[in-house]
Amino acid sequence: MSIFNDKIVLVTGGTGSFGNKFTEILTREYNPKKIRIFSRGELLQLEMRNSFNDERLRFFIGDVRDKNRLNRAMSDVDIVIHAAALKQVPTCEYNPIEAVHTNIEGAVNVIDAAIDNSVEKVMSLSTDKAVHPVNLYGATKMVAEKLFVQANTYSRHRKTKFSVVRYGNVVGSRGSVIPLFKEQAKLGEITITDKRMTRFWITLEQGVRFVIGSLEQMKGGEIFIPKIPSMKITNLATVAAPGAKLKEIGIRAGEKLHEVLITEDESRHAKEFPDFFIIEPEHAFWGKTNYRNGNVLPEGFRYSSETNDKWLSHDELKSIVDSM
């Protein structure tokens, strides 16, 4: 029996790319009692309501900064997926206090509201940019990860469990570089910041299904990381705009050459499975016998986009670009 069967599910930031795909899969393949979409934009909610036309969907106008509204929205909720965040790196750099209000204080509000309403499971979405952060967005997501892991200490005598999913760049999400490359291709020149750059990539559907699988097995406190392929930015540009000139413009503020999903320090308390990794929390609440069937990682292991053993082929990249 699915964990979603006859359950009430709430998605913060639910009108975003993740929320739409999650709702699509959940309504088509599972049997939730209700799905509550919690977000700020009434127009996006209207578009989503018209798109799905499903009586199980409920739409809550609200902001994760507003604890009272979150508390009302989580009444009787069984499962929460926290996807709301300010995510654009330049926006967070230019509006740092706003990023803190949403990404950190908003995380605290989600945690408090979930505990107060006895929510069973809470999964927070994170990013590779939370690892060794070099920009404010990554720094706020790093703090949010710590908050959700440690939240299990506050809820020890209640039933609420908190975990995190951390993955790389999502193909086709809002702000994806592919539409930009396609637009630039019309002019015959593609701008890239550095030809050495590599990135982890995951499709939106893969991300949603990984979150669903992680929710089904979570113990509370772990960080789930999928095994996903890397790609070179130059290869993507070549596929998106065959024959176009590549113009290197230099790394932007807050940008990395390569992304890391697991650091050497984290790998000392992580486990490997066929399709994913789990970083176990270093706190007293964690059951040491959890995930006993996982493999211990070798000393100094680092899961980084430039040393990954899985790479997207030319045909795979072309399939991704053509689908957008």
C-alpha cells in the first residue's frame, strides 16, 4: 500500500515546476485524499487548477514566511513536501535579507507548523549549491538542510519525521539554460561563462520520483542523494546550437566551475546504494542500525560533477534539448 493512499499531502511552492510534475504523477499513479498547493501567486494557482481540473486539489494562497497561514494550511496534513524557496542566484545576491526570510526563516516556520500539527513526514528539497556554498542561495539552503535534520530532535516525542533530498540542476525547470541557448542560437553565438564547467543533471520527472521513493523509506534525519549523470556545458551548448560560435564571458559572481553533492567529510557518515547515497545525521536521535545494508564509502570519497563516472552522451543531451 502506498504511503499516499487516502492521505492529505501539502506542497509548499506547489505551483512551481516540481509542484506541477509532482501533482501530475501523484494524481495519475496514486490515490491521495487531498493535495494542498501552498503558494503566493493566484494566477499560477488558477492556471494549475484549470490544467488539472481535479477535485482532490486544494489551493492555499500563502507565504512560508507567514507561520500562522502555514499552521492553518497544515491542519490534518499527513505529508509535506517543502519546495518553496527563492532560488535565483542573482536575485538572492541582490536581495540577501529577503532570501534569508524565505529560505531560512520560512524553513523554521515549516518545521514548527509540521510539529504542531503532528504531520507524519516532511521532505525538504535542497540543492548541490548547499555544498561548500559560494553564493547566498547555497548558504541559505545549507542552513535549511541543517534545520530539517536537527528538527528530528525537537519532534522525538511526537510522530513527525524530517528528511532532505539533495540533487543537481533540473532539466526543464524555470531558469534552465537550455531555452537561453536556443534563443541565442538564432543569432549564431552562444555565451558560456567557462568552457571547463560541468554540472550534475536530473530530469524533473526523475527528481519527483526520487522524492517519492525517498519519502517511502525515510527514517527521519537523513539526506538522500541520487546517482545522476554529469554533462559539460560546452557539450550542451553544441547540441543546443549546432554550428554556433561559443563565446566565453567569464564566471559570474557566486558561480562554481563544478558542483559537489557529497563532500569528503560527509562521506565518512554516508552509505552507498545501487541508485543513491544517504548521508546519515551525526546526532543522538539517529538509529545506528538504520540502512545496515548500505555500503560504507571509501576514505576521501567526493561526489563531484567533474569526477563523476556517469556522463550524458551526445544522443541523451540531444533528446533532452529536443524535448524542450
